[in-house]
Amino acid sequence: MNPISERGDRRPGPWLRYGAAAAAVAATAVTGATATDPDSAWYASLCKPSWQPPPWAFGVVWTPLYASIAYAAGRALGRARSPRQRAGIVRDLAADLALNAAWTRLFFGRRDPQAALAEIALLNLGNALLIRRIARTDRTAAGVLAPYAAWCVFATALNASIVRLNR
């Protein structure tokens, strides 16, 4: 049964909202994973900072981060009070996930750490906007996104260090 809000609109059921969020996040993860090649000769030739995690750590970190994005989006969509509010969440989530997937395409696919650095700055902005929008609906869901945003800031510092070390 779908709850009806004060304005009479039907909210999507949990299977739909969590399923759609999970599908969007999974598509982002697959898009990123297919572009990532930490074993390539190009990547091995790059100078990297001493504090860079080993390649296996990225999958260990990204798996729960992607799950948290799907959970936060599904939860926020369920708590949105109007179709307009839901549409804003969907729009900001889609933009954020597109930016997320684009980074790996730029860094590994095009082998352009400098372009990836500019792009990840936009991703950080997208994260802030997504968290802000979701916080208007559900502070808990917004808080769930904090580790994702923090990891992206870390990734930005790592990307910036790689750019600096390889000039």
C-alpha cells in the first residue's frame, strides 16, 4: 500500500524506490569498474604519493559506499513530501552518479588525471548539493552520505597529488 501525502500524491513503494536507487548505483559502479585498470602499464608508470591505498582497498571501500548511496536515496525518496521534492532528489542523484562514473572514464579511460581532477571537483560540489537536498527531506539519509562525500574529498587529494607528482 502506498501512503498518500497531504496533497494526495502517491509515494513510490519501497521496492520501487530502493530498487531504482540500487539499479542506478549499480550502473554507476559497473561503468566505473569497466574503465578502471590499476594494473595497466600507464597507471603503474605514474608517480603516486606514499599514502595512496593499495589497489584492492578501493573495491573494499566503494562497495559499502555505493550501498549507502542507494540506501540514502531510497530512504529520502520515501520521505519526500511531494512529487516535486522526489523529482529534485532524482535529478540531483542522477547528476551525482553521472559525475561519479565520469571520473574513472577521464582518469583511466582517457588517461587524463588533470581533467579527472577538474571533474572530481564538480563531483564534490554535486555531493554537497545532493546531501543538502536530501537533508531537507531526511537528515538521517543525508548523514548516511557523509562517508561517501568524505571519501570523494580524499580521492580529490589523491588525484591532485598524482597530478602534482607527474608534471
